[in-house]
Amino acid sequence: MSKRSPGLRRMQRRKTYTKVFAVFIILLFLFISVFPFVWVLTTSFKPSSEIFGSRTAFNMIAENPTTEHYQYVLGKGLPKAIFNSFIVSIVTTLYVIFVATLSAYLISRFRFKGKRMLLGLVLAVSMFPQMIIVGPIYNMFYGLGILNSYWVSLAYSSITLPTAVWIMVAHFKSIPISLEEAARIDGAGMMRTLSHIIFPLAAPGVFTTAIMTFIASWNEYLLTFTLNTDKEFHTVPVAITSLRTQFTILWGQIAAATVIVIVPTLIIVLLFQKQIISGITSGAVKE
Amino acid sequence: MAGIKLVNVDKSYDGKNWIIKDLNLEINDEEFVVLVGPSGCGKSTTLRIIAGLEDATDGDVYIGEKRVNDTPPKDRDIAMVFQNYALYPHYTVYKNMAFSLKLKRMDKKEMDERIQAASEILGLKPYLDRKPRALSGGQRQRVALGRALVRQPAVFLLDEPLSNLDAKLRNQMRSEISKLHKRLKTTFVYVTHDQVEAMTMGERICVMNEGRIMQYDKPQVLYDQPANLFVAGFMGTPQMNFIPGVLKKDDSGWSVEEKGHRHLIPEKKYADVDLTPFEDKNVVIGVRPEKLNLAEKDSVGLAGTVDLVELLGAEAQLLVNYNDTLLSAIVPVHSNLEIDAPVTLAFDMNDAHLFDQETENAIFN
Ligand SMILES: Nc1ncnc2c1ncn2[C@@H]1O[C@H](COP(=O)(O)OP(=O)(O)OP(=O)(O)O)[C@@H](O)[C@H]1O
Ligand SMILES: [Mg+2]
């Protein structure tokens, strides 16, 4: 085939245009979502004079890079906030995994009245705007006298639990029931079937759920802000907002603190993105 | 070693629809019985009731002498092979087979001996350390069999174990399972919806439809003397031809009248049957395609037109449109027939079966 028909050539040209267009859109999207992070990163290394200087404000790279903002935030209460964040996120994750695994297993395996309704309710709850539930939760915590404590994990889990249950249900459903039946015939009781057969197979789902719960808790702002007004219990996202004086916002410090909060999330996502994505989608199609 | 007996077993999942109705089935010790029937007829349900994975809503289940309705699966002395194999994906082949033995707290040495012996029989020795993921479909099938084998159960229950394999492998595994049965001398209950599989493997075949047993007998009996239209149509490919007519009696004897033809029934066919109750009733003649031949030129017979010719190899299957019923006949390949060509088929009433159209039961075979 030495000569291609004009029709074919036109088609190929059109294909090229589509490709260029698609790449352009992707780049645009990437720019919009990544640029703020890059900006925060560079800002965190600029001395305050450069952040506000009329000439230097729009420089991508600092002329005199400095770590003063990092030193400032790390010396000023942020370590305590990081510690709080870890405590709250880890406790939330463990609790959510425990509850979600057991309830999702029951939901996926047993037939009972109102199951669809229950699942729908769980989904609906996960879609409530947080602003709506913050009020009641505050009253509850106030009544129980557990404001300003790590009990905030409990409130966190009310946000993350529904999604966790849904993901876990999908995972358990993807484990064929015949495996459990085989185990039953082989002589395994319910607990052994769970511990030896089902949980090992659901591990990827548990893992995904754990990571997503951890990230969600790590980034959570509103609940801690409302329930834990005491600085002692501030998590990093909340601590960042207190980085201001009466008249100015300390952009340099905020940028530095933000970079510090993002790091764990970033590491987790980069390390486990494959598992996270397959964890979210598996169970969606029959294999 | 144990036989199985189901007595008046009913099953309903929801209390309204009866999946199994009044099922009575007796399987002898060491027998190979195949449950066969169309999809949804309740074969798996029956097997699962025997296994104890489902409860019978009513009726009694016996394995050996013991009524096992209230015995959990693990204590029924059975092993089951699932259609999707149900191998534990995170265990190696060895551990898959060891799982049940470990739960029985068998000592390591005996356990290992059993597993080695089973994998020897099934040719699994090279794969003992692999996980199921790294095995081919046929090998997985063997592991599933091996897992059943090591338990040395009194009864093997197999639910369409070969349906995920390709045709060649299926043939091979079919004969291996039959050999295994001969070697082990235990009771096998084998579910399939493939009647060829049923015919080749079963010592007795239980044909089911809509939760009921249509006929339960040796393969050859099912084929030669189907008890009703369902069994006649289900066993054998291509399907038996059914020609509706009316049973008549006159001076020359009994005959079936059908669209102007009279098929005289040879006396020896009804030597043991009283045809009088069926006089002037609607009946159905059943003729197997092998017994339906091309008629000699100008002779009388079923005159129709060729609808389709399908080569089967040495022979061809001919579909003939006869008064808007399609009849299939097996004819020699060189018959040289073209679509829409007129053709006349003939058969010998000695080879025919007769069914009552109302009850669908066989009148004679
Ligand atoms: N757990 C269940 N709940 C409700 N109905 C069920 C359940 N399991 C099976 N059935 C119904 O019982 C009937 C018989 O099912 P069964 O699995 O025994 O059929 P089968 O003969 O094995 O069919 P196949 O050849 O398709 O496997 C079907 O109509 C099915 O829909
Ligand atoms: Mg079935």
C-alpha cells in the first residue's frame, strides 16, 4: 500500500486533532489541580519579604530560599497538632475497620428484611452535608461532657463509616459463597471460616478502606474545629487556621504547615494508588 | 460406604414456590447416579439438600442408615465438588487439600500420606506448592477433586464439575471421574444439565423437571423406553421427533391417524398394553432421528420439504418441514439434498414410541 486513500488520511488527521485536544484538556486539568500545591510548596520556602514584595510575589522560585517558616511552625505547637492528628486518625481507622468489616459481612451474607433499606440509609447518611450533622453532634458531645477530647474520633467515624461499609460490602460480595460452603463441608465453623478464609480474601478491601478512612480523618477539619475548641486537641488542619495574628495572615507559615499535612497523604496515595483504585472498583464487575 | 435415601422431600425457599416437590430418590451404596435436567429444575438444590447446605423443608434425608436432616454437613461423611471449584485462593494446592484434615486434627504423617496419594492419582504432584491462580482450568478441577478425595468420604457430591472446561478436557475428565469411581467404590451423585455426560457416566440417571423426578433408571432404559414425552425429548441428540395424531381402531387393527396418513401399529407393540382407554384420543408418535429414513422413490411416507442440511461428518442431519412440524432425520452424507427440495421420509412403526398427549406418559415404547 504505497498510497493511502484521501478518506483514510482525513480520518487520521481528525484522529490527531482529537488527540491533541484531549492532551490539552488533560494538561489544563492537571495545571488547575496541581498548581496550587506547587504554589504552596514554593511559597513555604520564600521569606515573608518575598511573599509580599511586589516584584518577587509572582516568582515561582524563591530568590533567597529559607526554612524559617518550617522552623517556626514546628517550634510553635504544630508537633502537638501532628500528634493529635495521628491519634485521632488511627483510632478512627481502627474503629471504622472493626465495625465496617463485621457489619458489611453480615449485610453481604445474610438475607434479612429491610436490608436494601438499611444500605440505602447508610448511603444517604454518607451524603448528608457535614454542616447539618455538626450541630446535633455538638449537642450530644456537650451532653456527654466529651467536648475537647480524643472522643472526636467517634464523630469522625460517623462521617467515614458509611463509605467504608459500602466498600466492604462490595468486597465481601465478590468472595464467592461457595468458598464458605466448601469450608463448611470441610468442617470449619463460622469463626474459623471468617478468620481463615474470608478475612484473608477481604484483606485488599480492608486495606483500601483503612487507607481511605485514614486520609479522610487526616484531612477532617469541621468536626475538630467545632468540638475541640481547646488548642490542646487541635489537629493539623485546624491548627493551620490559627496561624494568623490579629491583622495579618501568616502565609509563609500556613504554606509550610500545609506542606507538612499533605506529606503523609501524598506518601500513602503514591505508594498504594494501585490498591486503592482496585479496592474501590473490585466487586463492581463479576470476574 | 453409604447409600442415600430421600423420602418425600419438599423444598421451598420462600414458603410459596416449591422448588422440589415430593421427591423420592434412593441411591445405592457404591452407585454412580447422575441428576440431569434443564436449568432451574432443582438438581443443585437436591444435591445441596443431601450435602446439608440447604435444609429440606419437609421429608427425610438418609445417608447410610442414619437420618441426617439435623446433621451438619461436616458430619455427613460427604465431600462436594463445586461448579466453580471453590478452591481457597490464598492457599497452595497442598493446603487446600490439607484444610479439612487439619480441622479433623489428623496427625501430620497420615495427612501427608493421604495428600500424596490423592495427588498421585490426579497427577497433581508437580503443583502442590502452587496457588490455584497459577493453575489451568483442568488442574483446578483436579485440585477440587483432590480436596474431596483426601477426606475419603462415603459419598461424593459433584455439581456440574466439568461445565467450565473446554470440550476436549471435559471428555478426558469425564472418563477420569468414571475411573475414579471404579477405583474408590464409593457412592457418587453427579449433577449435570448435559444429557451426553449423563448417558456416558451414569449407572443410573435421574431425569428431573420442575422439581420432580421424570424417570430414574439405567441410561439404556431411558433411551429405549422413555416413560414420558419429557424424557423422550430430553435424552438423545438430535431430539426425538414427535408427530401428533389420533389413535383409531378398525378391522385391520390399531393405528394412528395423522394428517391423512394411517400408521398401522404392529400387534407385538401392544401385546402387553391395553389400548382401549386411548381409543379416539390424541396421541403423539415418537421417532428417533436415526429411525427416520429417506423413503424409496414413489413410496408413501411423510412428504415435506428440506429446511436445513447439517453435516455431522459421516452423516448429515436433515431438517424437514412436514406440515409445519420440523422433523429431523439422520441420513447418509451423499444424499445430496438441497434446501426446499421435496423429500419423503418413512419410518417403521416397530421403532416408534407412543405417548398419551394429555398425560404425556408413554403408552408403549
Ligand atoms: N437461595 C435461593 N433462594 C431462592 N430461590 C432459589 C435459591 N437457590 C435456587 N433457587 C431457585 O430454585 C430453583 C432450582 O434451582 P437449582 O439451582 O436447584 O437449579 P439447577 O437445576 O441446579 O439449575 P442449573 O442447571 O441452572 O444449575 C431455581 O428456580 C432457582 O431460582
Ligand atoms: Mg445447578
